[in-house]
Amino acid sequence: MQDVPDPDGEDVTAFASDVRLSGSPDDDHAETWDRPFAEMPASLEGNWSSRWNAEGVEWQQGRGKLSVDGEQVYILFDWDDGTKHGLIEARWNGQDRLIGRYLNLSSPEITRPWVGLIVGAARIDGEHSGGRIDFRRIGAGNGRTR
């Protein structure tokens, strides 16, 4: 699998300094969009539902898998019935914020700075420089867990 180029780049840091994700329950992005998981894992690692949008592109839904390696967080996800893939490489910035870069593995020339807010065990709100990339697990409690 291709590495995400420069996940800690200056453009990522500059973008992250301007992003304000609230995680509010009445946020436009708080809604769920997928079926509930049968059992909720105890950590953030594991399977998620994903969705993303961009300027001129409607919401694209799929599946994702989050893994943690020390301070690095990797989220591999798909869309278009599993035929297209993206990868986010991010680092922890505090207890509930992730800062990194998105790479479109299907079109590697597309990369974007990305910031995620861990709202809880079932919700990660994310923003990239052209739209949103969000992740959900439906049915979990809302306690924050790393």
C-alpha cells in the first residue's frame, strides 16, 4: 500500500490551525447514516462506516478500518461499492483531535490535509481542505476512548 505523503506537512499544520469541529449533537454532521453495529468494540480500533464529500461531489459512503500505532492513527476506507480506497494518516493532538493527511489511493495525485475530532466511541467528525470525511459506529455509548 502506498504511504501517505508528508502527513505532518506545513500545509497540514496550517489547515489544522483554522479548523473548528464542535462535535455538537445538533451539528449538521451528527446524524447517522448506516446500520447499527451488533457489538461495539472497547477501543477506537476496528471497523467503521465512512462517508466523505467534496466540492461538487455528493456524499460517498463506504466502510473503514481504524488502527493505531503509537501516536499514529491510520484509517483505511472505501467507497463506490468498495472499488475505490482512501487512507488517512494522522497523529494525536490532545485527547480527542487527530491531525494528518488524506490520500486517495485510487487517484494518488489527490491528497488533502485532514483534521478529525473524536466525539466519542461511535463518532469521528473530520474535515479536509475540500469537504468532509466522517466515520461512525452506530449504537455505541458516547464516552471518549483512546
